[in-house]
Amino acid sequence: MENGDIERAGRLILAGKYVVSLTGAGISVESGIRPFRGPGGLWTEYGEPPMNGYQRFLADPKASWERRVKREGYNRELHEGLRKAQPNPAHYALAELEELRVLRYLITQNIDNLHRVAGSKKIAEIHGNLSKLRCIQCNSRYEPEEISLETLPPRCPRCGGIIKGDTVMFGEPIPADVLEVCQEEVSKCDCMLLVGTSAFVYPAAGFPWQVKGKEGMLIEVNPYETELTPFCNISLRSKAGEVLPRLVECIKVKLQETGSPL
Ligand code: APR
């Protein structure tokens, strides 16, 4: 990756009228959380989980909760890593771009809550948030301490529906309220910053194509090539935690040069 690439990426982002970022597991690798695919991926080691996780939950929510409470296999490893993790410079860089009003919205596929901890506010967690629970009937979200696990599966205090973890299981539809916000933001987006995603899982993986379809710009940050790389205007072949802070510095210099308030 040449210095000129960061310059060009900074110019493209500042030329964007409505910049949205789509992030994936790769942005949290430098926080000690393994990605799912590619080198060091959880699925690479354990194999992809069954694609009918949600149907299995619905078939026996009590048993699914008992498994959740017991935590075994990759689930234990995933939760251990998530519990200890802290945001890294890449998370803080995106929060700063939001503060500078350069980044208008952030869609993350990550369930690790690290973007929020880093200070991002305009954010949609399309695959849910590990630290929350959700009613599958009325979509109400709850903090774990609000829900008693005396009887399993726990029930929604508002509508009596079944409560599950807020994270979206394979085979589960994305909650309508979150999907609507994502589609609203992507419809306004003319420049998308893709950070640490293999762009493999839909509907999130469709968002870059929507932007491309209306001749928007795609900027990718990933140490490895992805299926999207050939379609990106710039692909920064680097770790997010190393390149995003440099990109923010480059953008701040340009904003100062144009006399924009920081
Ligand atoms: N910085 C940036 N990108 C990185 C880094 C890093 N330090 N390390 C790895 N990557 C890249 C990998 O090269 C890979 O392309 O991050 C990407 C992670 O891809 P996946 O593991 O497939 O993660 P993601 O795209 O978020 O997966 C989507 O799949 O399994 C489901 O629900 C899960 O949300 C997840 C979804």
C-alpha cells in the first residue's frame, strides 16, 4: 500500500455527499476477536455452523437456552474473547470521522458492542448485539439484568413473547426495524467505506453492490483481497487499526486546508 492510496481514499471520502461505513469481524481482530473466515477464522477452524440455527431455536427454545447458559465449543471461545475485548484504534477512528461529520452512518455486522464503546452513535448493528436480549414477537430489546432466567425460555414482560439473545442466528430474519434503517442509510449513500468484511453474508453483503449500482464509490480496508476488491475504487491492503488512524489524520489535514471547522 502506497502513501498515495491513503491520500486518494481521503479525497474520495471528502468528495462523498453521504459516506456510510460497513464493518465486519476484521475490524475487531486487533481487539483479540477472531474473524469467522479466512486466516485464523473461527469457521475455518470449527467449520461453518448449521444454517438453520434459528429453526432449531424455535423447535426447542428451552434446550437452546440451556445450551446458551452452559456455553460450549466455539461459543465459549467467542464469548470469552468478546467479554475481554476493548476497542482498537480502528473503532476510535470511525467514531472520530462521525464526530467530524465526515461519516454519516455506520452499519456493523459485529455483535461485540465495540463501536458503541468507542463512541459511535449513528450506528446499526445488523446482526444484533451480544450484550442485549430481544423478544422475537415485539422486537423489544432488554439488558440481561432485566430478564429473569428462572424459567426457560424467558418471556417478554411487554407481550409475553419468547426472549432470545439479540444476536441474529443463521436462518433468522434481520429484525425489521434494523433492516429498515440500514436500507434507508444505504439509499442515501454515495461512498461506502468497507472495513474488515469478506462481504459474504446477505443482506449486508448486498449493500456495497447497491452503492456500486448507482455509481457510488467503494473504499475497502482489508489486509487480504476479497470478492469485492476488483469492484472497489481503492482497496487499502492493510490492517484497519494501522490504516484508519492515518486516514483520519489525512482527512483532518484536508479539512483544515479548506478551512472547515474541525
Ligand atoms: N483489519 C481489517 N480487516 C481484517 C483484519 C484487520 N486487522 N484481519 C482480518 N481482516 C479481514 C479478513 O481478511 C476478512 O476478509 O476481515 C474479514 C473478516 O471476514 P469474516 O470473518 O467473513 O467476517 P464478516 O465479513 O464480518 O462476516 C459476516 O458472517 O459468520 C457470519 O454473523 C457472522 O457477522 C458475521 C458475518
